[in-house]
Amino acid sequence: METLNMIKSRRAIRKYSGQITDEQLKKILMAANAAPVSLGSYDEYRLTVIQDPKVLAQIGGTYDAPTFIVVSAQNLGSSQYVSSGAIVHNMELAAQDQGLGSNYNMGSMRSVPTEVLPDGFSAVFGLTVGQTTEKFTPREIPMDRIKINIVK
Ligand SMILES: Cc1cc2nc3c(=O)[nH]c(=O)nc-3n(C[C@H](O)[C@H](O)[C@H](O)COP(=O)(O)O)c2cc1C
């Protein structure tokens, strides 16, 4: 999808109609690895892909998504939060590019079972993903949703 159309079409998808393929997952994980992170410290982050229905059932607020990808980090500070946002956003766009439904998720971080995360890492931000029947069409984006001041 052309980049600006893709950005205008992006929206939270919370209805999923099936599991993603391993090939689709691979492209999403590639996009995560292509994300910028503070100081280029990629080893401070981990990606945990949760597809086990028993584990997913323990996590609230994921809208029955068949896949939940959790970004976790060490030494949590503002850089780790912002970088995790960039990682998740890259994954969101890669999901959308493949016609998949996905959504950002911060609300479920506290219910991610610690035993599925690597030792010493805390869940920061996640992406729910699945097949969807929803269509992506460019939206009219109001220019004042985020107030702007230009200094020049
Ligand atoms: C940092 C962040 C955290 C979010 N956490 C959640 C969440 O826990 N659950 C949820 O359903 N949506 C979550 N969202 C999605 C937002 O609610 C959604 O992107 C916003 O309402 C705008 O809607 P749109 O994405 O359809 O344009 C989150 C988005 C961001 C950026």
C-alpha cells in the first residue's frame, strides 16, 4: 500500500476472524527489527509472540486476538517506552500492509504472565493481530486532532 494512503487507512481493528500464517508473522517480526530504538540498544528489548490459547485466555483486554505480540524491556525508562512504541507501530504497519487486523495494547500489560517473558524483562507494549474481514480505506484526517503550533 502506498505509504500516505496506508497511514490514512490505519485504524484500531478489534475483530479478528482467524490466525495469521507463519509467513505473515515473519514479516511483522522483520518490521519490529527494522524499528528505531534509543541508542541502537536492540538487546534491551525482547519480542514474545503468544499464540497458545491457554496463555491468551489469562490475558484480559485482547479482544480474542489469536496472536498477541508483547514487547518487553529491561531498565524501564522513557526511552524504553518510546522505543517500544516505535517497535509496535512498525509491526502494526506491517500487519496492515498484509491486510491483517491489529491494534496497540498497553492495557493488558499487567496481565501478561511473567513466566512467558524472559527473566529480567517487563512487558511494555503489545500488538493484537489476526485475520480480519474489515477493509482499509483512507480516512479524512482532521488537521486539528493534535493541535499544532509552527515556529518559524
Ligand atoms: C500507547 C497506546 C496504547 C493503547 N492501548 C490500547 C489498549 O490497551 N486497548 C485498546 O483497545 N486500544 C489501545 N490503543 C489504541 C487506541 O485506543 C487507538 O489507536 C485510538 O483510540 C485511535 O483510534 P484509531 O487507532 O482507530 O485511529 C492504544 C494506542 C496507543 C498509541
